[in-house]
Amino acid sequence: MATSFNEFLQEQLKDPEFRKEYEALQPEHAVVQAMIDARKASGLTQKELSERTGIAQGDISRIEKGNANPSMRTLQRLAAGMDMILKIEFLPRTPAGRND
């Protein structure tokens, strides 16, 4: 029996169907985590970022929970509110089909 989430996840990823669905969600999770990391690195709370951007705190919370699909314009406003720029990349897949 798995003793940690990572071990459990690794076991589940052996199922090709689970792996396909999990990998399909990775870009969304990466954007959410990047936004949370950027906000924290900026030393801002969700409320402070809301005040700087005019984006409702509830909307920022939904984005950070992965319960929203923000537009490019919204992401750019959030980046500007953190005194950052938004950068999106297209990267080649690794031979195993993963970018670790």
C-alpha cells in the first residue's frame, strides 16, 4: 500500500487512461502554481493583488484553486499587478512525451 501521495500517484500513473487524463491537466496546474508562486514572491495577498488589478478577490481565489479559466488579458493584468510580465512558451516534448 502506498504510504505517501507521491507513491500513490506514481502507482496510479501506471494506468494509461489515468496518465493521459493527468497529463492533459498538467498545463493548467502549472499556470495556477506559477501564479500562486509569483503572487507570494511579490509579497502580496489576494486582496492586495485584487486592489492593484481591479480583479475581484473571489475571482483571484477561483483562479488559484483551478476553478476558473482566465483569459490571456486577465493573466496579463495579474502579472502587471505583481510588477511582472507574462511569458508563455511552447516546448518540444521529451522522448518519453513528458517535460519534467
